Amino acid sequence: MSVTPEDKLAAQEARPMQLSEVSKVIGQQIRKEMDCVRARLYWQNALTNIPTEVVAEALAGALSSKLYQEVPRCQCCCRRG
């Protein structure tokens, strides 16, 4: 089965939408907006249907962004009490 230029174009157009969807799901899991059962079902489907480079790019982008990094608690407020 040969890949036609139309197939390549369709894959390139679908990539940003796939990347956006995967990034959204990663964020939902980190923020605990998606439970384990739904996450497992999503990833079973995603890992078979979405190219690995899209998943890798979404994971790298989400986990390296400052959006999801832990911030240490303020020491001056924690010691009062």
C-alpha cells in the first residue's frame, strides 16, 4: 500500500488536532480532572491510533512547562502555628 500525497497532507493536518487533544488529556490527568478508568481507556485508544511522535511531543511539552511544576510551600507561613 503506497502513501499518496493526499494521505500525507491529511496526516499533517490532523497532527495539530491530535497534539492539542493529547495535551488536554495530560493536563486533565495532572489536575485530577480525569479518573483512572477514563484515562486508561483514553490511553489504550490513543496509543494505538495516534502516532508516537505526537504523544511524545505532547508529553514533553506538558511536563516541561511551568504550568504543572510544583512550587515549594512558603516557609514563613508554615512555621506559624
